[in-house]
Amino acid sequence: MLDLTYEAPKVKTISGAKSDWELVIGMEIHAQIASNAKLFSGASTKFGAEPNNNVAFVDAAMPGMLPVINDFCVEQAVRTGLGLKAQINLTSAFDRKNYFYPDLPQGYQISQLYHPIVGEGEVLVEMGEGIARRVRIERIHIEQDAGKSIHDMDPAMSFVDLNRTGVALMEIVSRPDIRGPEEAAAYVGKLRQILRYLGTCDGNMQNGNLRADVNVSICQPGAYEKFIKTGDFSHLGTRCEIKNMNSMRFIQQAIDYEARRQIQIVESGGSVDQETRLYDPDKGETRSMRSKEEAHDYRYFPDPDLLPLVIEQSWVDDIAARLPELPDQKKARFIADFGLSDYDASVLTAEAENAAFFEAAAAGNDGKLAANWVINELFGRLKKDALDITQSPIKPEQIGQIVSLIKSDAISGKIAKDVFEIAYSTGRDPAEIVETEGLKQVTDTGAIEAAVDEIIAANPAQVEKAQANPKLAGWFVGQVMKATGGKANPKAVNDIIMTKLGL
């Protein structure tokens, strides 16, 4: 595992406030389960379909239609719980959350309030090299998504698209352990990374497949520690919930604004009302959506159409045995096996596909050199071309060939960049490029020495300057490399020049 120091969050000082205040943040992450079918029907979950195309009779709440649980969605929730080191509850149950909204045909949402499938877990959020925060997970429950109301297609009417109705969601509820905007964004990023490694959610925030409700409150320094010791929420300030955040940048901005708003209210002698708010990114501010008094009374009760969900421990153990290597484990292994820096290992394990590409390129090669080529050359070029690693024109084995050619002194680092460009553009193998394009490095010391002698003889004044100031010997290296078309071994050139000049 990673060697991490668990650092207590520091007091968050808000500029313009009369005194220091601490932020206390809890989050509810709604993650769409990666499944081809919905939670209680066989309707497709494909994004971008024509409105109301992916709707089964049960999704549309047709009379007499009964929900049938999708086993795969349950498995995905269990995988997520195991990946977050959480307790898996072998018995869970579904409840009806009753409220009226035009895009909710049944008039209720099937969820799990009292008996969730996953209990307490944790996420380790790195906040710098070797520094981590531990965010506790309270629960994960399965629920169905609602549809979508569309208000901008007609000036006089609204429309309803039920394609999302019944899509399976995991609601991942954290404890109020997050203490600042940056930490909140880092938590969402880490959770998204884990879900993508597990394959239980694609993490696409733009499509709404991962979105967050952010609960923000303020308190005086020391109050949070009292809450941790006692579990008494009265030590914390009144919280406000910011709904449906689907951008990590906006999450940070919304928290910062909301904290300042609450501080201004309290320091002006007022009190914060518990309410649900929305964030307006154009104005950079939150605005009231509904107050506690206006909030729905959901009137939860057990769903009479669904029996309690009972799973076997042996089934859970089988899922656990098939879990992939997760980001923290992979990062620790890359550091140990390949000698990578913390930063390089973090970059390479940010996405599972990046890590797999690197590992294939580094197989049997110098890991550090392979990492350098993947991070600096390949990732830089892919970013320039607006491609991701799955669209890379160059294969990991070809990067591995370039690394091998450098290590064997067949080519120099400079020539390697030319080889990379040709391979990237044409798909040709680096070894074949070196051979057919005549790019093999000159390692014959006799040939290099002859070139050095010729340049020294032609530049006596420069020889005197270099002997007086050894730093100027680099001029001769450049001239020899130029004379040999960049093919001479730079180290051999440097050694011969230093010997010839008596330096």
C-alpha cells in the first residue's frame, strides 16, 4: 500500500470574515450504474437515444406492471462497496419515496432508505505527495433515476423525456468529513477514479452519469472535533444542500461562495436557514431552490412489490476475488517495481487505460525511461491532437521498442524523438524506421575521434577559450553532432572532446 501520512484538515480561513471559520462538507454522489439495462426493466440505458425511446411498460408506470430486479446492477453495487472497503449487507430492502413530479410517472421513486445494500466504508483522498485525508462513507444504496423535464423547446409548454426513468443509480453518501473546496473536488475525483477502475460507473459527469449533492455548513474552530467525539450534529452549523453538481470546478466555486454567504449571514447577526440551493455558474453564486419548510415529506414505506434483497456471502466473496487492482494498489506497485516518483505514478494510474498502456510499454524495459516517454512525449502529443490513450496511433510495444533502442545505444534521445514522430504518424515499427532511414547511432569511437580531430584543428581560437573555460567545450559537442547528422553517441563525443582538450 501507499506510504501515506494522514494529516488533520487545517482551519479554513475565509478572507473578509471577522474571525476564523471552519467548513464542514458532506456529499451525496449519484453514480449511474454501468449496465445495459435499467434497474427494474430490460429497457436500454444508451445515452442520446431519441426521447422516450428507451422506455418499458414498467418505466412508464403502466397499470399492472411489476418491477423485476436486475441482478447485474446489484452485483455492480456490491463491487463498488468492496472497492471502497465497505460492509456488504447480505439483506437489504427497497422503499418507496413518494413525491409528485411530471418526469416521475409512478409518483414515487424506488430507493433504499432503511436497509441499504452497502454500509460503512472509506475513501483515501491524497492532498499532496504522501499526504491523505480519510473520508468515511456512511452508506451506498441502489435507487432508480427519474426522467427529464425539458423547458426550452416551446415558449408555452414543457416536455418530458422518460429515457432516464428507471436507470439504476448508486447513491454514495459520505460522512461530513470534507473540510474545504479543494478537498471536495479531490474526493469526487478519487471516487470517480475508483468507480472507473471497478467498471461500475463510467464517471461521465457531462452526461449526468456522475453528479453530486453538496452539503455545506460552517462552524467555529474546535466545534468539528467536538462533533467527531460526540457525534452530536448540534456542534455544527446549519447545513445547506447544493443540488446536482456535475463539474469539479463548479463544486469548488459553489462551496466557496456558499461558505462566504453563510459567514456573512452569521456575522451580521442572522441565522442560516436549512434549505436546498442550486449553483448558477454564470453568476458564480448559489440561489434558493426550496426551504426546509417547503421540502417534500417523502412518506417512505417498504415497497410492497419487492421482497427483501437477500444475497449469499459466497457470491460476495466471488465478486471480491474478481476485483481489479485498484488505483492506490497500482500506484504503490509502480513506485516499488519501476522506481517511479510519486508524481509520475499518479499520472500513469489516473486512468486504468493509461496504466495498462504504460505497463505494456515498460515490460522488460527501463521503467523510469518508459514512464518519461509515455508521460512527456505520448501524452503531450495526444493532448495536442485531442485524443485519449485508447485512440493512440502508436502502440505500447512501439514505445517499448524506442526505449530499448535508446538503452542499447542504437539511437540517441534526440534521434528517438524523430523515430517517435515517424512511428506516431505512420504506424511503422521503430526498429524498422531506424534501419531503413539510416538513423542508427554512430558508436564507432574511431569515426567520432576523426570528426573531433577535424573540428579541433579547424578552430584553434575556440580550443583556447574552452581550455580556459571548460564550460565552452559544449560548443565542440554541438559541432560534432552537427557534422555527424546527430547520429554520434553524445556521451562518447563528450568523453573524446574532453580528453582531446585536456580537460
